[in-house]
Amino acid sequence: DTGVSQDPRHKITKRGQNVTFRCDPISEHNRLYWYRQTLGQGPEFLTYFQNEAQLEKSRLLSDRFSAERPKGSFSTLEIQRTEQGDSAMYLCASREGAGSSTEAFFGQGTRLTVV
Amino acid sequence: AQKVTQAQTEISVVEKEDVTLDCVYETRDTTYYLFWYKQPPSGELVFLIRRNSFDEQNEISGRYSWNFQKSTSSFNFTITASQVVDSAVYFCALSPRSNYQLIWGAGTKLIIKP
């Protein structure tokens, strides 16, 4: 397994358009996280899946954001009606097991620019 | 409250100097894990080390060392004989047993000048 992969690496979109990002986690990892990161900040939690179940979604996240992990493998993050404030790096991470001891492995991220 | 503070926003040193990155955390959990990650300019967060709350032994890995002190709720990271390739943003993160999330500090940007 080559690690967590994200697609696309870069996305430029016009304000108001919808965008969808994909994350393929490490295959044996049952937990998957989406984060957003802006310049000079740490990763900001967006949502969390254990297998196919979305267990938590950040209260800071608007209804324009939705994520799925239909078969407990890959995940998609969709942003509808993008705004300039959505411009950021979107990071996906996966973790093994169910406890707090394991490290998260990150993909290279998708950089979104909304113009 | 559960929180991670990295008070140093940016550190700049000349190559071969030693540098310490500070991390202070807050949690009410008695069982928790602490992590350090490196984010080079390419953007991918790379795992460096994990430490659990019951193990206060310092750890050394090559030029890297970590000092975990529960008494001061700190988990500091030292790079000895820094190199230009160490230039990156370094993040400290907390994983409390009661919470499935990783709680992140704001990161410290480390610049190593040749």
C-alpha cells in the first residue's frame, strides 16, 4: 500500500461552482478524517468516519459541505456553491483501530482556490 | 478544555545550531497520546513520533529528541545540529482517550539558514 492518496492535488474553481475531492485511505485503516488547513494554521477538523459511518461533523462546517464514505473505503468531500473563503488545503487522514494511540497518516492534500 | 499550544510561531537559526520547539498541552484525561508531525513545503504531514501519557522517558532518534514532562504538560522537540532539510512547519498534536480527534497546535515554522 502506498499510503493515503488524494485527488486532485490542485483545483481552481469559480465562485458558486461545486467541487468534489476524493480520498483513498490506507486499506486496513477503518478511520478516516477530513481536515482543512489555511496558511499559518494547524489542521482544522471537518468530519470523521469510522468505516462507513460518519460519526462527527464539525459544527463550524456549513451545510454546503458534505462527505461520504459509502463502502468504508474511499471517501469524497463535496463543497457546493463555493465561496472565496473556502480556499484552503483540504487534507485527508486515516488511522488504524479505534483507540487514541495510533498515529494518523495524511495524504498530500487538495489545494482549492476559489476565484 | 483540551488544547495544544505552540507558542513559537516561527524560529530561524543558522545551520548546525540546536533548536527546541515547545509544545504545551491541556487535557483532563489521564490517558492520552502526544504526537509530533513535520510539514515540509510540499504540504504532506509526516508523522515523527508518538508518546503515551504513562511513558515519560525521553526519546532520541538520530538528531531528533523529545522531552515529555507531565508535571509541566509539555512535550518539547529538539533538533541537534540542524540542517537546511529540517526547514518545515512542525505540529504537536494531542489524542485524548476520551476523544477520537487529534487536537492540533498552530504549528511552528522552522527556518534553517545555510
